[in-house]
Amino acid sequence: MDRIDLVPRLARVVVIAVLGGFAGVYVLAELPSPAPVLIAVAAFLVQVAYVLPGARPWWLLAAQAGLGCLGVLGFGISVGMLGFVAGSLLLTAAWPVAVLVVAAAGIISLSPDATITTLLIALVIYGLARMIELVDELFTARLELAMAAVAEERLQIAAELNAGVGRSLAVVGRLDPERPEMLGEVLAVARQALADARAAAVDYRSLSLAPDTSSARALLLAAGVEVEVRVGHTEPLGPTGALLAVALRDAVSDSVRHGTARHCLIETSESEDSVRLRVVHDAPRTAVQAAEALSEAQARIVSAHGTLTLDLAPDGRLTVDARVPKTPPARPAAIGAADPATGTPDGASGEAGAGGRPGGVSGRPGAGRFGFGRFGFGRLDVGRLGTVENADSAYRLSVALLAAVLVGFCAKALLRVTAETLLPVAVCLGLVVFLHLRSVRGRHPWNLLVMAALTYLPILVFGSGWLVVAGFLAGPLLLALPPVAAWPLVAGVMGSVAGSAMIMDLDPEVVANLTISTLVTGLVIYGLGTLARLVKELQTARERLASAAVVQERLRTARDLHDLLGHSLAAILLKCELARRLAGRDPERARAELADVVEMAERAVADMRGVSGDGWEMSLEAEAESARSVLAAAGIETELDLSHDLLPPRVATVLSAVLREAVTNVLRHSSARRCVIRTTSEGLSVANDGAPAVGKKPGSGIGNLTTRLAALDGRLTTRTDDGWFELRAVLSLPTGTPVAGRSQAAVGGR
């Protein structure tokens, strides 16, 4: 179980321990009288039941008040017991009555010390109860914050896509097949939309190194290379991830270019200010060859104040070691331009400036690429979400309560010193309080040494009145050290207090009181300090969860932009080019192609809406027909063999995305003249007779498809045989109603 899942339980344990310490004071003080002891134990049990979150019935409060009055007025127990009643009242609408209870304690005892003790107990009870409630609220709301962050991200993505790609698709959708003179404008707009979509996909992916790691792993496995991946960094990486992705892609491409590598290690790690990537492979390369292959990546990393080094071992193993700062310099804003973080977007070079709309997806000058303008190098600005204010308030409350209790204990200590030593004692106590509050944010070993000195050395000057400060040392020991070391030290502190009190010839009752108070004070400080840390830990965990959720949403968006919308826009562009070529010699055919373009634009709008949301589905049959049409327009003979069973919507959508990416690769990376698309009960295969040239750098498509299939326990395989390249998506498809097998062929045209 994750530590975060244990936080609410740990908070309750801390509260019960603190309340048990209070109860122990009264139990030990009343030994061996049975009645007062039973009253103290009963008051403890009632207090635990009342403080823990849940229904707080009036009769529990009434029972607690009755036990308090009986113990104080009937059996002479210390009036501090009324602090439990006052603390419980502070949790109700009748909280002003708590002031009367504290005042009554002062009147009964006629002792400032007892009155302060009552007030402190009331504050501690109130603080513990409120802190448990806040811990529960923060723990419950951690998923709500993530969902809110994703919802806000989707709205922003939808706005960005609508402002840029959506506007372009609207222009394409208004194309009139009877007016071929519009074709030039539509072509320019389609090129711009495609460049925008690809550049946006690059930006969304650049938050994380994970997609490129998946792509590299898939490429190496397809080349028969044994791969070992060790991930030691924390996402999101932002531009740092994009820089390291360049080095990873170039190093992996270099290792498989000549087909001689047998093993490759990909390892990441991070320190406080940088992230490191190591790629080790055994492909025989000279140092000069390796340097040439990685020269572009090295230049980009160096320009971002990072380093990239190569080490060629005597056994032929090459180690590529790249280090990049976690916050590299800001990059250029223009889409499609090469920049030191991401380089030229895949397929966007030469197209980004088309259509006369420079400056970004939305067409606004300086709009820049998607995302980093709002999130600051990929870090989630959780301050945008209102629930974070609750976390900040909870932490401030915990620290304020701890400060109030510390000041109260200091006031009790000041009552025990003479007027002559009042000022130096107050200065020393102020230093102690400062050190305690500083320790809340982390372990500070030097603080313990200073606190130990402030605990014992002033005794030589201030006498027995300073012995009450020992509890201030017990609390930090419990906070800073593991239990196996802390508890023996706390026992030693208690023993030192008892020994010092006896040396000073104090009464046995005073010795016992000082010794027990040391433990109780330490428990109170430990409890409040621990709750403050738990709140901070929960707050950090919630922010990380929200940030991780946004990263996953952006990666999903990048996959959909690349696999779905990118394919639709590429198909539109291809059809437009075909219509332009046909306009002079076959106007009727050109009008038919333009009519297809309008239909494709409508489907692309649906794809765009799906990219910025969820819940949309794709039909594998319809996607196969669309693929046949696009391939035929490119002059590729296409054979469809659809023999799969009835598919669940999620499976059909994933396989449709695989088919789109496969067809896009056939069009962009092969010289195919024939393509065969088959579906079976095991999945999907796309084969073509124009195997891509060896040595091309991998794009993001393979990694995207691997991620999609992995979510369904599927896998992606590739095979090259006698000039044919086959991509297969293998799934364990559920059985259902068979779809009638269909075989279709299209040669060249519609």
C-alpha cells in the first residue's frame, strides 16, 4: 500500500497517542485511587470517540462534561481535565461556551498555571480534531483535483484546437466541388492545419520522455536487439524531456542503422538540478561515426547548457551520456522552426509557413507552441484550482496551532522563573519556538544539537524552573529520528529531568509531574508537528497526482493528434492534390474527389472533438473503407479482408487508430504499389510491397500504437520479408457475432 494511502490512518494513530498521553498524566496522578483512575480512563475513551471524524452526538459531549465535573469537583482531579470539555465545545456551534469553561477552571483553581493548562488542552483537542478532518478532506479530494486538472486541460486543448485547426477545417468544409478555383486556398489551409496538428502533437508529447522510450524499445525489438530499460526519472520533464528524446532517438537509430547491435541499455536518472540519459549499445562504430550521428543532438543539448559525451570502450560498447538541466532556457515560439528543445516537428518542415498564418496554431503572433506558455516548462500550475487553497489553509492552520501551543508552554515556563531572569528566559524560549517551527518543514540535525544545548545549559543559570523545557526537546527527537532511536533518547531526557529534579531536592510529586510533563509535552509537539507534515505531504502528493494526470491527458492528446487527426488532414491534403491534377483532364472525377474532401473534413472535425475529450468511438469497418479510398487515390492497389468478430467499441477504436497510423506510414514512408489490410479474430495486419528504407529515424507513431495496444494487453509486431513490410496488432479479442468476411480490391481509382 502506498504511504499516501496510510496518511489518514497514521493521523488517527497520532491523535490517539497524544490523547493517551494526556490521559496518562491524570491516571498516574491519581494512583492508587480507583475511582479517579476510572474517570480519567472513561474521559479518554469518550474524547477519542468525540474527536475522530464522524457524527458527534450531543450525548457524548454531555457525558464528557459530566465526567469532567465529577472528576474535578467530586474527586479533586486537576482542573486541566476541563480542557477536554472546552476543546470539544470548540468543535461545535456552541464554541463561545468553551471560554466560560476555561474561565471556570481559573476560578476553581485560582492558579494561572492551571488556567493556561486548561486553555492549552482545549486548543490541542480542537487542533487535533480539525487536523484529522482536513487530512480526510485532502485525501478524499486528491482524485478530484486530478479530475479537475484534466477537465480544465481538455477545455484548454479544445479552445486551442478550435482556434487553429478547427478554423482551417471550417474553410475546407466550405469547399464547393463545383468551384475548383477554391482549391488553391483549400490546399494552403490544409497544409497549415496539418503542420499545426503535427507541431501540437510534438509539444504535447514533449512533456514526457516515456513515448520516445516506448518508440525506441519497439524499434530495437523489431530489429532483434535485446533491450533493457531502467527508468529513474520523475515525469513530467517538459523541455528537458524533449531534449533527451532527441539524443535517445539519434542514439537508438545509430545502433540499428547497420543491423549489428545485439544489446542496448536505456537508463535515466535525476538529481536536484538535472536529468541524465545513458544509452549503451554494442553496435561496432568508430568514435568519429558516433559523433557524426549525434552531432545534432549534442548541439541542441549544449545550447541548453547541458552536456552530451560519448565513450567508446575497448570491447566496442558505445556509451552515450546526456545531462540536461531541469529548467533549460526558453525556446523559440514559431511552429515548424527548428529549436533546441524539440527540433523540427515530424513532417512539419516546409509546411508551417503555408497559408500565410505565421506564429502558432491559433494564428496569433507569438502564440507559440502548445502548452508551455501556460504551464511553465511542463509544471502544473495547481494554484489555478480552488481546492489547493484548502490544502494551504490546512497547512497554515497546523503550523498556527503548533505555534499557539508552543507559546502556551512557554507561558507556563515563564511562571516558574523570577523577575530578574524573565527577559533572558523569554529570549531563550523564543529561540526554542523558532527552531521548532523551522523543523516542521524538514529534518534539521543541527536544530537538535542547539535544542539540546538550550535544554540543559540554561539550568545552570535559571535553576529548576527551566526543567519544564525538556519536553521541547522530546518532541523534535520524535519528529526527526526513527522510533528505534527516538524513544530511547526520549526516555533518557525524562530520566535526566527526574535526576536533575532530585539533585535539586524537589518534592517527589514535583519530580513525577516534571517527568510526566516532559513526555506529554513531547507527544503534543510530536502530534501537531506530524499532522502538519502529513498535511504538507498530502498537498504535495495531490499536486503530483494532478500534474501526472495532466501529463497523461496531454500524451493521449498527442497520440490522437498524430494517429487520428493527423491522418485525416494528410488524407484531405492528398485528395486535394489529386483533385488539382485531375482538374484539367477529368473534371468530373476532380469534383468527386472534392466531394470526398468535404466529407473527410466533417470526419476530421469529429476527430478533433474526440481529441479534446473522451467517449468517442470509431468503426473499424468505416475506417477500413476510408483507408481503401485514400490508398486508391494515391494509386495503391488495396485489398481488404475483414474477417473479425463483432468488436467491443474500445477495441474497435484502438484497431482503427492502428489502421490509420499504418496507412499513413504506407503513404509517407514507402514506395508501395499494393497494400493488403486484414482483420482476424486475433487482430489486424497491414502489409505493403514498398518496405521503407533501412535507417530512417523512428517517428512517434510506433510508440503511440504500442501504448494504445498495451492498454488492452496487446502488442505490436513488424516484419520485413522479400520487399514486403507487415505491421500487425495482436489482441486476444472477445468472441462475438462474426462479421461476414469481405474481400475488396481497388486499383488506382475510386
